Amino acid sequence: TGIKYVINVLPLANKTITKILIHFLYFLEQFSEINKMTAPNFAIVFGPVLLRKSKQSLDSMISDGKHINNLVSTLILWYPSIFEDQVQFHKSNKLTEKFRKRTRSLDDFISDTERSLKAQ
């Protein structure tokens, strides 16, 4: 997918740091029933820091925020398939079911993002 391509063309240091951070957030998100931090919540906190343009107006930050948060949330939720890791955590069936219900297909997200970008 497009997201995998962008991750793979990052300089090695950037790719490694991104992978480590997103892996950590993916792990923490598995326990959102306890810590109350879902992938969208982590995206709100980390998105603007991770994907900020070097020179950006306040209006631009606000208008880009939704797309940035969607991307970071997707990176967290789809970590194993984006980074092609065999990540397994011990979690209850309840947590697994909640995770499945809250996620949607990566292809749907990419299509929505492409439509949104074309509309701008």
C-alpha cells in the first residue's frame, strides 16, 4: 500500500524510530480498556509532533490535523501489517473483539484519504 511504501523509503534512522514508537503505541493501545488511550487518542497526542511541517500556519495545522490524526491512528491500529511484524500480545478475547470492532479495513481508509485529498 501507499503507507508501506512511504515507510520503506524513509531514511533508516527515521524508519527505525517510527517503527519503535508505533510498536510501543500499538502495545499500549491493546490495553485501552485499562489506560483509556485508544489509537485515535494517541494520534491526537503524537500526530502533530510526528507529522508537522517545518513552517506551518495555525490554519494549516488545524486543516491538516484530521488527516494527520487519521494516518497516525491507522499506523497504530495496523502496525503488524504495515511493518510486517509478527506481533502477538497476550490479551483477553474481550480486548481482541473490541479491537476488531473498532478497526476498519486499511483499503477503506486509503480510499477515504485519497478522496479527501482530491477534494481539497
